[in-house]
Amino acid sequence: MVLAKTFSFTQDSLEEFKRKFRQVLFSADGNVSDELTNFLLNFQTENGKTFFKATELQKIKFSDTRNLLLELEFISTGADIATYFVNPDFADLFVKQFSKRKLSPESLKRKQTENESIGLTAEKAVIEFEVNRLAAISVLQNEIEHTSLDNVLSGYDIKSFEDYLDSNSKRIDRFIEVKAVSADDYKFYWSKTEIQIAKVFGEKYYLYLLPVGANNTFVFDKMIIKKNPFKSVYSNEREWKKAEESISFSKNIDD
């Protein structure tokens, strides 16, 4: 591994050195960032813990990244030595790792104009819904982030809040993916990135399935909100039918 930014050792304490190294590592570009992201995408959040249970092959594949993060105390191992836990002190740093990639909506190709318009309108309607839902903690509309307007690779459309505060009286983030759907079957398309981020964010991630009625109006009375949809939708085959309608292929080129 080679860091994309220069990092020099000073007379800092070991803890200060680790802190600075973490800052450099999580802001690095190139191979380090790719390896780090690929490793962290295996984590999921359940019951307040963010963890990754690695197979033998994954333990070998990610050994360098795992060992580095262990040394930096960003993660720790469970009793089975194959399960890795993100240090709760670095939960925010973990989340921010998946909001770095930027891609403006204008660069997306072959978007169907009508569907895009309905989707955008649905997101704006959900933001208004969120303001009303959060009346108890007095959240203003401009405090809710419409993420998809400038970052379509984030894996979610809106960053809102829970309607209660944490033990330190601080707001708790809620990451929302909005899908405008038919009330007949609630069918929607979920991208690979969205699925991965849903798995990573776990209980902080929500799927809002908003039915579209006559004249492209929205039926909020029939909206379905799924918390931790990787578990409650993607992995719940009893309630949700999953079908792969598009698969990418590329030809193997012999040396």
C-alpha cells in the first residue's frame, strides 16, 4: 500500500500519531481508498453494532487492510477472530467513507426523463413529509439534506433524522432511499450501490416506497417505510420477491 498523501512522523504521542494516520487514510485517493472501501462494504449494522464476519478467503484477501485498521484501533476482533467490529468512536468516520464519491446527475446517461422527474418530485414530497414527521424535535426543511441533487453515488436520496435524540441530546441521522412505485405491487429497482449502502448502514438506512396515483400524485396513506431494508426486504424472501432483470457481462481476454 502507498498513501496518496505525504505523511511524516513527528514527536507526537502514539495516540496522536494514530489519529493523524486515520485522517490521512480516510482522505486518501487511489489504491488505498479502493481497498479500504472494498473492505468496509462488507460490514453491516445490527443492534447498534457494525461488524463483518469474514470467510477464510476474505481473511486472506483483506489481511493487509484489516491489520492496518486493527493497529489504528478503528476495528477490533471478536472472540472468533473472524468477526471485525467498528469502534463506536469512529462510527461517523465509517459513514463518511461512503459519501465521498461524487458524480453530478448531468453525467448520467440514458435517463428516462419522465421517470427521473417523478422520482425527483417524490424525493421533494418526502422531504416535506419528513419536516412534519420531525415536528417534535423542530427540524426545518433546509436542515434535511437532499443528497441526490449533487451526489448520485451516495446510495441514498435524503439524509434526515430520527424523531428522537440520543443520550447526549443530539440528532440521529436517518438515510433515506425514495422509490416512486405502483400501489398494485410496489415494484421498484434497487441498484447495486444502494443495496451495498443499505447493508453497510443497517438500522440507519430506510426505504420509502411511495405509491404514485392518478395524475402523478402521491398516495402517502399507502406509503411503506422499511427500516434496515437489506434485512427486511433484500433478505426477506417470504415477503418480497426478488428478480435479477439485468446482469453485466464482459469477455475474458486470454493473455
